[in-house]
Amino acid sequence: MAALEELEREYEKAKRDRKFQVRLEELLRTYAGRPTPLFLARRLTEKLGGAKIYLKREDLLHTGAHKINNCLGQGLLVERMGKHRVIAETGAGQHGVATATVCALLGFECVVYMGTEDMRRQELNVFRMRLLGAEVRGVSSGSRTLKDAINEAMRDWVTNVRTTHYLLGSVLGAHPYPTMVRDFHRVIGREARAQILKAEGKLPAAIIACVGGGSNSIGIFYEFLKDKKVQLIGVEAGGRGEALGDHAARFRGGSPGVLQGTYSYVLQDSAGQIALTHSVSAGLDYPSIGPEHAALRDAGRAEYVPASDAEALEATTLLARTEGIIPALESAHAVAEVVKRAPRMKKSDIVIVNVSGRGDKDIGIMRENLKID
Amino acid sequence: MPLTFYKKPALVAYVTCGDPDLATTREIVLAAIEAGAEVIELGVPFSDPVADGPVIQRASERALRHGTSLGQVLTLAAEIRQHAQSTGLIIFSYLNPILRMGMEKFCKVARAAGLDGALVTDLPVEEAGEYLRAMHEHELAPVFLAAPTSPDERLRMITEASRGFVYAVSRTGVTGARQQLADDARKLVRRLRRVTRLPIALGFGISTAEQFAEVGEFADAVVVGSAIVETIERNRGREAAAVGEFVRKLSAISRQSLRGGD
């Protein structure tokens, strides 16, 4: 608790500190590659024959996904707190790579916890982290995925809390993490809102983003919350079926509960034990969801739908062949939803899809599943 | 009141219920009481035990493999109570199984089973309003963890909300045996004495008779958990006897004394 309070205090101070903000903006621009483009996907639009589709290109950022926004923000906080050791959890490896990158940039010792099942699925990212100087520690308890990596990172943190910062990668965990991580990703929505107004002179009818913990989606949703006419759609991992254990669709199969310090929707059994999950995409393979998404859903402000493994893989091929963009399997879930939804929308409607990451890390899994060579 | 420490130091014994099975847990607990344990913490296994080290994680996995649930642990508590009228019995659980059962129902069933209190590891006192109301209503003692990193103000909140005793965590980190007791422990107990008259039990990392004696010099009770769970793990087929021997060795060091009377 004391460490969380220290973090909250430091974060509140940093938010009001002009120098901190200027430094963060500069790193986002000169190092990460912001602003990211908002790209009109003409051929995909034509092919689906409905709403006009724009892609927010977070996949073009340094390290290949939106995760770097939050890592740079928290990295500068670590500097302010005078800590020198950073730990993180990672699912798909994108957050681990972004954390290892920022630690190299700012000169911190870095340990990344990763489920051994995810290490197998994302071996390229494991190597990238090691190349960047991070130590990757495999976690072989439970489902050997993101949830278990978070458990292990939390154990490390409570043991070494005096010297170590836990660089949590999603809008999960205890306060202030969900709020702070969201704030570092709000830049996605801020840019997208200005970009679409400039390009089209009006707001989109819908925004679609994938939701694991929910950081990229809350990042793009947040600036549009007050624009009540903009539909916000989060896409969860529908996995390979509807039975408990075969998916990670918390709003379809979950119920309120507490996991890792967060009260939200949780996939669990009748005795309150946390369920195993499945998704082709490691980054969505998590039994709970950021609490702000639960609130948005209960308030009816955002809608959450599942996309299956097969739909995500199909959407990957479609986007690759219509626009020359290979999305991360996480982001492919958002693309899968636009494939279903755009044809039902008016041609005058605009929809923005957040392409939160690029697919390089998933090439092995795509190759296994798509059987095109 | 069963949540009273008569010996100095008193021994608080933790077991993960359902490891290896519930019938054996019952025998283990009765053997520990027979050997001198004054309070028993009945651990409810959880799929994601973030506050626990590898020993209790493994025990939880074993217990969950055959579906040990909070409901079953409460039934076990009622059975143990029939055989042990004067022993303190508390539930040691993560929050989610309790939420799933419902706070109100949990307290009602716990009370009816003859439990004295509960410790919910991942429920910080700051978020405990509803829990505290339900616990008080059913005359159950809420026990909270106090850590060396907790500032004085937080120690005050923790002790004000706690009944029966306060559980002081000897060092930062998760459960599990350690070679050396941190200086942290002594300092924390001193800080707690300044804000409370409740007895203080010290836990996390205590596994030997020497450590037990050392802690007895400054705390009222000692919690032994992972060392007992490890004894169970290592003595397949004779768990209860092995735990009895281990507890007897530790509690031989304790002296009979009324609380605060030395």
C-alpha cells in the first residue's frame, strides 16, 4: 500500500509538472514516433461496402505497438522516484519489449516475467527483450500466461518494493495503475479526434478496439466519452468456443470479482476460483478486464463483443491483402469486428479501428494457422 | 474467548485445507492442537495466491486439483470445532472466494461453524467497510496484516479495525521460510505497540525453534505456515504425526503465562 501511495503522489505531482510533460511529449515525438497517422483504408472500405474505415496506426510506433506510450510515461516517473530497478509482466511480449526498451533508454535494470506458454508462442519477443539487456523470467504456474506473470511480478514487487518499480502494462491492478496507464494512452484518442475532424470535418460513428486488459481501447475511447453519438466498441477474445476455459470474453462469461487487486468482471468458477482462458492472441488471454471498461459497459456507454480465433486470423489475411498491413493478432480482433459491422453501416458513416500493434511477432502463429505456404 | 493467547509466545499454525485432502487436514489440525497450537488458521486454497511463496502455492494447486472450496473449508471448521472447544479458529483466504459466496452468507456460515475470525490477505483495510460491518454483526474478529513498510497512520487504521490480534509481517515479500529474521520485524512490533494494546502475532518466514524463541522475546505469538505446509508435503502418509512432532518441538519453548502477565 505504501508503494502505491508513493506512486500516486509522484504521479499527481508529475501531471502538474510542466517539465515532466514537455520531456514526455518530446520522447513520444522524437523517440516513439508520435503522432501516428490516421489512415483511410480505401480498399477495405470498398470491399466491405459500408462505412468509411480509418485505421489509427499505433502499429507504426517504435517497438511495434501502443505499449511504448505508457512505458515512457512510467519510465520518467521511475527516474523521479529515484528507483533503479524495473519489473514488468508481459503476455504477447509487446509490453515486455517496450519496458526493456525504455529501461535501456533510461539506464534501469529490467526483469520481465512471462508465462512459459507465452514464451513459446512469442519466442521472437523473448529474444528481443534479452537483446535489449532485460532478464526474462519464465513463469510456469497456473495457465503459464499473462495472469501468472502478473502474480509473479507482484510477488517480486512486494519483496523488493523499496528499490523497485512495477511497470504494469495495462489498465489493471490496484489504484493508481488503471487511471495512470489510461492517462498515458489518452494521446491515442486525442490525436485520432483531431485527425478525423481535420480529414472529415465530423466525428466517427464508431470506434473499434481490442480489449485484453484494455489499455489501447481506453486510450482511444477516452477522448470520445463525451461525444455520446460516437459508439465505442471493445472486442474481446472469443477464442475457440463458449465454454469456460475456451475464451477470454469476460463480459460474456464472467461475473464481478477481485483478481490481482482489481474489482471487475472476472472469468471464474462457482467457488470463486479464477478460470483458465484461451486465445490465439497472448495479449488478450486474461481472465479479467480493466475496471473502467466494466463501468463503461454497465453504464451502457461502451459495448463489448467477442471475435473468435478464426475470425481474427481471417481478418489478418484480409487486412494484409487489401491494405498491405499485417496487424498483431490482438488488433486483428478489432479488424474482425469492423468486417462484421461496416457492411451494416451507412456509407456516410465513419468508423475508426485502432490497429494497436503490428503482426511481426505473430508471424510464427499465423504461419501455423493460416496454411498458405 | 478462543482468540486468546495463554502461552508466551503462543503458536498460530497455518494449514492449506484440502492438501492432501480434507480428511487429512482435519487430522493434521487436531494433531497441531494436541501438540500445543493455540490458534489455527484454516487456509482456503486459491488459484492465484499472490501473497504466497512457492510452498503454499504448490499446496493450493494440490488442494484445488480435487476441487477444495470455501464451502467445504467452513464445513471442516465446524467439525474441528466439535473436537476443540478452546482453540482459536480463523479462516485465512483471498477475497474472491468470499465475494463469490457473498460476504453476508460467509459471515453467517462462519459464525455457525464456530469460527472466531478471518484474515483476508488481499483486502486492504481501506477497502474493508462492508466486510467489517458484516464481521462485526456476526461477532467475528477481523484480523489484518501490518507490514514493515506501512506508515504509522496506516498501522493505526489496521489496529483499530482488527480484533483478537494483529498479524505483523516480519519483512516485505511473500510467505515462506527464511534463514534470518529481518530487523524489520522487531521495529514493526515496537511501532505497533505504540498504537495498540491488542496482542501481536508475527509471521512470514519463521521455520525453526531458534527463530520461534527469538520472536517470542518481543511478540505475543508466532505464526508458522510454510514450514508446516512443507512438513505435510514431505511426509506423505504420516502428515498428522509429522506436524504434531514439529509443533511440539516449537511449543516446548513456550512458557505458560497469562497474556501480558510477564
